[in-house]
Amino acid sequence: MSLKIRLSRWGAKKRPVYRIVVADARAPRDGRFIENLGTFDPMKAKDDTTRLTLNGDKAKDWIAKGAQPTDRVLKLLASIGAAEAPVRNNPEKAKPKKKAQERAAEAEKLTAAAAE
């Protein structure tokens, strides 16, 4: 049985509130879970202390038992210091596409010609 630490959606329409739960990977997103570890309310301000309530000790215990946190939960655990999130960087994705590079090259030519 593979376990996941993941978000389970609660709250009203367009007002999401998430529970951070340990569940079997085969269980539905909002379905059966093994243990509730905390809550996450993305609608609250980032500096609000009640935005994230999470029991880090229980989360560490479940990770030690083999539960795999999802990417978002791993970021939340890293924000409270219960886990280390991997540094992700994809510089290729941030580069401008072909047409934008051509436009930038043309603009450079025009500015160089105007400077002369």
C-alpha cells in the first residue's frame, strides 16, 4: 500500500480550504484518508498565522514510515521547517521563444544604427 501526504479539498465553491491528509494513493482526492495532519487556506494572506496549521512531527513520522508528500505539500512542509524542498530551476523555460528573440535582435540593430 503506497501512502501519500496530499491535499484534500474542502470549503465552498470558489472558496477552497484544504486538509493535509495521509491517504492511500488509490483513494479519491476527497475520499477516505488515514490521518488528518492539518489545514491550508490559500485565500488568507500569506503572513496570516492561521493560513497553515500543520503538525510537523506527525508529518515527519509518516515520511519516515514511507509516505510520499506531493510537491505542494512538500513546499508547505518546507515552509515550517519539517522537510527540505528540492531547489527547482528550469532556465530553458524562462528564455524567450524564437519570435521574441528575433524581435529583440531587430531592436538591438535599430538601437545600434541610431547610436552611430
